[in-house]
Amino acid sequence: MNRIDAPGTAEADWRAWPGLDALPELDVTRWRSAVIVAAHPDDEVLGAGGLIAVLAERGVRLRLVAVTDGESSHPDEPPARIAAVRVAETEKALTHLGACETIRLGMPDAGVDEIALTPRLRELAAGFDVCLAPWEHDAHRDHEAAGRAALACGAPEVLRFPIWAWHWARPADARVPWDRAVRVPLGTGLQARKRSAIGCFASQLGTILPPATVEHFTRDAEVLIR
């Protein structure tokens, strides 16, 4: 059994761990532009939806690079139909967070080609101050390929957001580089906007994203790794 399919860590355990509150706060005031990489529709909202809203409020130029359309999330359904549903869900979710240019690469879900993705991200991140992407050790092959490609994209700063790590890791887990982690505090208004955005992904909620998993993404701060 892989780490994602195994029983996970309860959100109550994470919220009780003082290590999260002790992380240094991320300073975003120096950024004027940001590229956000999503291996699948919903990655950007789960991992960095609050930060996207913060940057949008500040008038930062935002570009979302959607690597896949998530067409493999329901293997028994026609891929084209699932892709259309998930793209529409992302578009609706982004209305809760702020204006964001979206570029879709259409790479195969569950088969992201890191070698092909790296030069595309290098092109699409050119001139941007920061790149936000899934963590390259998240235990999902597409997340990891996207994270490694982001690290090679040439952006002045690259920060990665854990997604599945909140499920398989544990507080103070040595597999997570907490010494390079930073936090983005989310006030009640930002938390509400992020919850609304997450709620747009009806195709994922309750099955791929059960309530216990969603709880990891509705806390009062997001965590990224430098």
C-alpha cells in the first residue's frame, strides 16, 4: 500500500502541534508577479488558495499553469467529460480567489512528463518573481514531477506546497524539511473564501477528497517549503 492509500494523520493532530505556529511568516510584499503550477485541477486551491487570494488583493500579476486537466480521477467515466468538469470547477473556484490568467498544457493525468514540462515552465515563468508548485516529495508522481520541473524553471524564488503530505506525514516528521518551511496566515475572511473555492470541486469531494482530507486545507494558515 502506498502512502496516499494508507490511513492518514488526523487534522486534530496537526492543529495540536505547536510546530506549525512556530514557522516563520512568509513575506509576500516584494512580489509583483507569480506563477502557480497545478499538476491537477484543485492542487492550486488546496495548497495555495489563500496565498493566491492574498496576492490577488495586492494586485500581483498571477498566472496559473494547469499541467493536466485531471481526466483520470474517475477511471470509469469518459476522460473528456471528466476533464471538462474539472476545468469548469477550477474556473468557478478561481472566482472566489481573484483574477488569474490560466494556461492549460493538457499533459496526461497520472503521466506528467517532467522532461517535457521543464522547458515549458521555464518559458511560462520567465519574468515572474516567484513560482509556486506542488512539493517534489509529496508521494504523488504528478505532484513530484511538477515540483521538480518548477525547481528548474529559473524563477528567482520557487516555493512548493505540500498536499498529500498532510495525509501521510506526522507532526515533526523527519521526512519533511520543516527548517525550510514558512507559513501564510489566513484570517477568517480568507479562510471563508478558500472554503468556498474548495467547495467548487464537487467531482472530488466525498470520494477522492473526503472530509477528513479537506480539513487539512481549511486551517488558519498555509505552509510552503523554500
